[in-house]
Amino acid sequence: PQSVLHTEMEWQPDEQGLQQVLQLLKDSQSPNTAIQRTVQQKLEQLNHYPDFNNYLIFVLTRLKSEDEPTRSLSGLILKNNVKAHYPSFPPGVKDFIKQECLTSIGDASPLIRATIGILITTIASKGDLQTWPELLPQLCNLLNSEDYNTCEGAFGALQKICEDSSELLDSDTLNKPLNVMIPKFLQFFKHCSPKIRSHAIACVNQFIIGRAQALMDNIDTFIEHLFALATDEDPEVRKNVCRALVMLLEVRIDRLLPHMHSIIQYMLLRTQDSDENVSLEACEFWLTLAEQPICKEVLAGHLVQIVKVLVSRSPCSSYFYNVKKGDVEEDDTVPDSEQDIKPRFHKSRTVTLQHEEDGAEEDDDIDDDDDDDTLSDWNLRKCSAAALDVLANVFRDELLPHLLPLLKELLFHQNWIVKESGILVLGAIAEGCMQGMVPYLPELIPHLIQCLSDKKALVRSIACWTLSRYAHWVVSQPPDMYLKPLMTELLKRILDGNKRVQEAACSAFATLEEEACTELVPYLSFILDTLVFAFGKYQHKNLLILYDAIGTLADSVGHHLNQPEYIQKLMPPLIQKWNELKDEDKDLFPLLECLSSVATALQSGFLPYCEPVYQRCVTLVQKTLAQAMMYSQQPDQYEAPDKDFMIVALDLLSGLAEGLGGHVEQLVARSNIMTLLFQCMQDTMPEVRQSSFALLGDLTKACFQHVKPCIAEFMPILGTNLNPEFISVCNNATWAIGEICMQMGAEMQPYVQMVLNNLVEIINRPNTPKTLLENTAITIGRLGFVCPQEVAPMLQQFIRPWCTSLRNIRDNEEKDSAFRGICMMIGVNPSGIVQDFIFFCDAVASWVNPKDDLRDMFYRILHSFKDQVGEENWQQFSEQFPPVLKERLSAFYGV
């Protein structure tokens, strides 16, 4: 389009150009994909004309003859251009757009005002708040306008700027505009229009969490104004008031405490608000309050009411029931739409040790995600259940007297919607009130198992979830009592005709597997038949959950899965899926994770399948590295790769190395995995390094002949990754170094100094996660075992934390080699242990049955210490021992 430029006059569009732009806007609303493609190409061309953006703003602000959707669309295309190319707009164009935005922010149409607001905040957040100094003063000025549209438009724009640029507004860069803006916003809390009141609160709310100084200076006025709006007739205003109070609870609980009683009463009312958005906001209050130390104290008097209200908000609303097609009982033949499928996150491999207490692994840095995902999307019922869950964890069994009478009524109710909410509540309190619930479980568990065959799909699915929350108790009882009937019914639900029930049953079964472990072995044939049958039945989304259930089964029963009959059932469908999926398909992630667990469990049983699986993993790593390389050299030509492909492939290779042991040697020999590993270990992404070091350790154990030639190159990289800022990377690097020590023996000597100082520093750091401390202690011990002369001089610097971190580890090979190392270092430097000898005694006593030669080493060290200090001093010294320690040492070692 050509435009006529009048000297000294403002920009005017050329008629023909304008028609061209309007036609484009019309075409872009067409559903036809071919037309859409042409529109995209046309847009690309027009973007080369500097004043194309002037046409777009002109249509948005001036062309009142066009319909609103077309004008708004023009503004949204302009917004995208601003996002992509704003810095390269000519100054005249920038000025024209800014001036048009400010003059038209009061447009009569709410849609156009909102579009201009979006445009303004996009320009502002492209770093142009600094170069548009008149924006904030002018918008604040427009708030005083008598014209409602102008005031509302300006407030809408300000709210969007506050949302997008809250940190910038509170910084010195802009000369502290909040000092003016916040008092100004507070004045509008009393405005006669609910829309304006709502904007005003929403603007101030943006600054609570960041504790903006200007807000902190006016905090009491703010709270006073909020209380004044507590019973506002407009739901949007009430919602913003609730949101403000929830955030203030986190940030300025001190200012709320004097009014706590009335705030709790108010939130109880709002949790029952007729508008669900308001009640959802209010319900968040209980979740936030439960995290505050004063929770128990301030809620104690209100418990009866709170429990009642939260329970009353847990039935699924009729809206939910209709929208979620809760009444479509059979839908398992309907394919899933792609947006049903949430992105998954692969949890990279972390190496841990087994502990004394029944081998439960406590992970320091991994969140439990056992939430009731079957009802995706946060809603009031999920929020109420979550609130009951956190309150149950605060009040424990004190909650039950208020809850049990209500529960009895709900659980056995005739109306299925009521019964379903009772089952949800019962599941929500499982963790916090487990102790107090135990007497009722013999009656409740059979009732829940019965609910698994209810005719309503929503009842069946929630029963799956709630039963999984009590799985620990079920497994603790004789198997025929509850485990067997529960398993039988859950397996039927895995084959349910309703997709949501399938999903809930699969997730619940995975939880049951984790709890039951080898208790499941007698039923394996039956379990595998069901899971394999589900393969043929499931649609896309649930297949992903099925992989998880199979992987968890393999983790839980371990080598018991290695029976020809089971392998015959399980492997063909897994391999078929493996062959169907392309290298670019994200569904490979859960399948690779699943195969990794299966390979580790089957050990040599996986041999017939390992070659194609191994080859493909190597290919995935290679492809990803190549793509990352191209992207780093020409970022405008290539896309950044999704490194998850590489991470999951490295983890499956670890599973293969661990499961196949020495059998993996020929595969490694025929591939370039060591070269690839050298690159992965230096990747910028921590998760890639984490998985590389896990694989390095597993290959070191399985086929060291292929690792050894690379040690000189690998060790410096391992040394630099002993950085506890990245806990899991550091953990796996530490573990790999320990495994390398055991293979290298005395040849480790040149590398000790590269790693020793970092390891000693880590073991002495406060607040280091347990897993990392244990692995660090093992590796220090192993370094000392192979190179005692080099490590022993530092004994005094690590012996105390070394002993305390290993006393709770089970007897195993790793602990054995580490303690041998310590004994050898004490031989080289006995004075290094004198001050902390009691810690050494305690660590020795933690062994249940050490090998004979290790016990002899302990015996010699204890006796030579006793002989050196003399009988009398030893008596005094051993008086400090706790009785258990005293008994064990005298029973085992005669001291």
C-alpha cells in the first residue's frame, strides 16, 4: 500500500491500501486453511512496509464503520508485530501508534478498549516504559475523567501494565511511580462502578507478593478499604477482595492478626458464595493458612464450621457433571483429542542408597505428585478437598470428631453425587488422619471396594483414588483380607468402559504396586493379562498412564518378573509400540521409562530385546546432540532440540547397563556411546549431565574396559560437576567417581586431587540433602580405599560427618568398600580420628553383620585405641556411650 504523506500534517491512509488491509482482515477470519496460509504469506509481505502498522492502528482506533471483531483483530495483529519487531519500527510509526492508543483508550466498545489496553502493555513490556515517560501519568490522569468509558479503558490498561511489569514499576529505574499510583488506586476502591472498583483492587493486588514499598507504606489503609468492600454486591469485586486477603496472609499476616477472627468468619461465608469463582478464591485461604505456624491456634475455635463448609463444597457441581460428560458412562472407543493430553515431565535418574528402615527411599528433592488428576483443571471441589487434606495434616485426628458424623451420612447416601463427595473427603483426609481412621477401615475398605463397581463412572473413579490413599494400610493386613479383593476389583476397573475410570484405576494400581512390592508376585500372571489386554483397548492418553503402571510393576517385583511365561506376555506388545513410534514422537518418553524399569527387572531376560532398544537410544542421543550443535551455530536457521529425548534415552541405557550387566559389553563395543557421553557430560542443561553421570557409573560397573581409555578426559569434567548447587548432578557425579575408584584401584592416584577437596567441602556443608551426603561419604571412603596415602592426611576434616551420614545405611557392598577405606586411612593417620573416636564407634556399631575380615579390622582399631589410652581412660570414655552402643560394642568386639 502507498500512503500520501502531507507535510506537517498527520499520517493519512491511502484508500486503496486501506481496502487491501481490510480484505486481509476479512480473509483471516475464514475457517478455510488454504486461505489462512495465503493470509500468513500476505502478512509477511506487508510487514516489509514501514507504515503497514499505521494502517493496523488506524483500523483499530478510527475506522468506526467496520465491525468490532475486525477492528479488534487489526489491533491483535499489530500487537504480534510489536512483540516481534517493535525495536525496528520507524520513530514516526511508534509515535503515531502511542498517540492513537492514548487518544482512543476511552472507545465506546469494551472489546476495543480491551484490545488497546493489550497493545499498550505489549509496547510497555517491550522495554518501552522508560522511553514512554508520559504513559503512566497520562493514564493516571485519565482515571479522573467524568466519562465512564475513558476511566474504565485507562484502568483496564493500567491493570494489564501492573500485571506485566510489576517489578519494573517498583524499581528505581522509573523514579518510583508507585508512590503516586498506589494512593491513587486506593481512592477508587469506593468508586460507584463495580468494574472500576474491581480494576482498582486488581491493580494493587499485583504488588502484594513483591512487597512493594509504596504498598507497605499504605498497608493499613489498603486493609481497611478491603474490609469496607467485604460484602460488595459485585462478584468480581468480592473475588479480588478474597485474592488480596489470601496474598496478605503470606506476606503481611502481622497486619491481619488483630482481625483474624472476623476474617475467618468472612472467608467461611465467601467459601459458600453463590458465585463459584469467588468461592474458589476464598477456598485458597484455607490452603494458605495451613502453611502458617499460627494455623492451629487461630482455627481451633472454628473447626466445626470449617469442616462443614469444606465438606459441603466437595460434591461435583451440576455444571461439572454436564460439561465433563459425567453421564457418558462408556466412552472408551472414542479417540482422545490432542489437547486432552498434558505435557509430561521426565524425572531424571538419581542414584540413591537403601536405608535401614524397610528400604523406603526418601527423596530430598523430588515432589510427590499424587493429586487427584482424574478431574483435571483446578476447581472448587479439588480446592476444598485439598484444603481438607492440608488441615488434616495440621490437626491430625482432632479433625475426626467434627468430620466422622458428616462422613457417615455421605458415604452411605442414596444420591450418588453425595456419596461420591463422601468418598472424595475420605481420600482427602487419609494422610493426616490415618491413625484415627484405622478402627473404621475394616468396615470402610470393603464398602469402597464395592463402590468400584457402582453404576456411575464418577463414583467408580473417585473410589479408585481414595482406595489408593489407604493402600499402605491395605498391604499391612493379611493379603486375603483386603489386598486380594482390592486388586481383583481394580484390575477390572483398568478395563472399565469409561476412560476416566481407566485412568484413575491405572494410577491407583501403580500406587498399590509401590506399597505391595513382592506381595504381588503370586498374582503376576493375572496382573499381566489385564495390563496387556488394556494395551489393545486404551486410547492415546491412558496408554501413557498404562506404561507407568507397567514400569512401576517391574520396579516393585524386580527379578520375580524374569520368568519366560511373564516375558512372553509382556514384551511383544511393548516392542510393537516401540516399533510404531517415530523418533520425534513424545510418546517415546513414557515408553522408554517403562522399558528402563522392565530391563532392570528382567536382567538377562531382556537380552533378546536389547539390541534394537540399545541402538535406538544411541540414535536418539546422537540426533539430539547434532540438532543442538546446529542450533548453537545458526539459531535463526534451526530450532532448539527437545533435550528430553536425549535424557530419557540416556536413562534407558542406564537401565540396560544395570539390568544386563556384562552382557551390555558387546553393544557398547559396537557403538560410539563413549564419544557421545563425553559431549553429554558437558551439556549446558543440568538434567542431561545428571543422566550422563548415572550412565557413566552404570557402564563403569558393567564394562569398565570401554570406560577406562576415557578416564583421563572424564575425570576433570566429573571434578567440575561436584557443585552442590545442582544437587542431582552433583550426586550422580559423586557416585560415578566412587564406582570408577573401585575399578581403577591404585591407578586412581593422579586424579585424587581433582576431586577430594570438593568432596570434603560438600560433606561439611550444612543443609545438604541426605542422599548426597551418603554418596559423598561412600566416595570419600572408596577414594581412601584405593589411595589411602593421598586421602588419609585429610581424615580429621571429614571423619565426623562421614560417620554420622553412613550410620543409617544398610549393610551392602558400597558401605563395605567405604568402611574398608576408612580403616586403611586410620592405619595411615591414626591421630586424625582421636578427637571424633566416639563417632567412629557409633558407625561401626551400625553394622549388623560385616564380613569377617572387615570385622577384624574394626576389632583391631577399637582394641589398639583402648590399649593406647589405658583401661581407666577407656572406662571414662565409654561412660559417654548410649547404653545400646555400649552393649553392641562389648558383644561384638569385646570392648
